[in-house]
Amino acid sequence: MSGTETETAGARKLQRGSGETLWQQLQADLQRRLREGEFTDAFPGELELRDQYGVSRHTVRAAVRALREEGIVVASRGRSTRLNADAEITQPLGALYSLFASVEASNLRQHSIVRRLDIRADAHVAIRLGLEESAPLLYLERLRLAGELPLAHDCAWLPASIASPLLDVDFSHTGLYDELASRCGVRLTGGSEQIRAVVPSTAQHKLLGTTPDVAAMKVERIGTSNGTPVEWRTSLIRGDRFSVLADFSARTGYSLNLSAANVP
């Protein structure tokens, strides 16, 4: 095998002796190509990847195995590797759901990059929560990932009077609603949300790892506990990784699907 690799079909050159193994570099480059919209028709086989990157089949298998463990691709004996159709997260309309639980239920590893966790004031949010404009609020901002790919940019505000114990939580791999219940004794029982399609800004595309042709869904939610507002949340979710579902019939008309709710 040659000691040099050429860039073909979107593949980037792997660097030997860089301190990172070839299979890890290959895994990262395949993730990049997936983010950029390659492999929509079919995921390349072992021999094709070997030829594209100039590496051994052992290296290819290690990289693909890592992608499989992340839930990005699936493979079985006698069948070629293919993209995991379940990588899209589907939520029923009208259901109180936890994005953390939904990702985990889709057999994808959920983790978050916490960008902010602090106490601050925000007059507009405070009014939405029925509080005085100067009321202190707990603010949690996360980049949510499903597998190794970004799924959503998520911002949540809660009254500091009930949520301040959450300042000590590591939110890299836990659900907000679980922690709110266990540490603060508050459990969401309902609320309302608005979902609309938006065109992300350049900065938002970069944050979500999407290309300019991928739209997003903006979700704005008021979460309540026994009728009292306790959460205002805005989420920007990749349109290629998230969908919503509602049922209808000729007899009953439009009916929201409540049975599949993932109540946190």
C-alpha cells in the first residue's frame, strides 16, 4: 500500500504520524462528509473507502465500527453498511417530551456541550414566566448532540427561586427535567409550544454543522407545573434530523398523537 493518500470523492488526506490514529481520522472525515450531505444514495463499502483513503481494510473496519456504535450507520452479516434511518428524531405533536429521553430511545448516544449555566436577568423571559422583570433566572444553554452529530441549540430559562440547585449539575449527559424533579422537587405537567420552520444564520449553520441548504425548526416552549409557568425554552433543531408527527382519520379528523409521549 502506498504511503501517500490522495483526496478523491470528497475524502481528505489522512496524516500519518499526526498523533491521532488513522481510523480516528477516517471516522472524523466520514462524519464531516455526512454533515456536508454526501452518501445520500448509499454509504460506500469497505473496498471503496480503502481506495479513497489509501488505508487498510482493518483501518476502514475500525472507523465504520465506531460509526456503527454511535448509531450513525447500521450493518449486519451479508448486508452492506448503510445510513441509519432511525437517526432522525420524531416527536408526536401534543406530547410533553424530553429531547434527552427521545434521543436515547432512538439508540443514539445523547450528550451536550454546555455553553452557559448561570443566574441572570432577562425582562422579556421573566414576563413570559409571570415574574417581575428583574427576577433572577437560571439560564442553561447547550449544544445537543445525537451520536456525534449536532442536533439542536437549546436555551432554557427557569426561575432561580426554584431552579438554583441546578447550578451544580453537569448537564453534559443528563436531562433537565430529571434534574429539576430530583433536585428541586418540581415536575413539568404540561405547557404549550410553537414550532416553525426558519432559515438559520451563517453562525447557526456553523454551530449545528449544517450546510446552507438545510433548514431548521425553531421551537418555543412554555413548560408548566400544575398550571404555573416554570420554564421558557427556545430550541433550534436541525430540520434534517427532527420531525413531528400527528394522526388523523376520515372519521375523527385531525388528532394529536399523545400515546407515544416521552414524559420526563
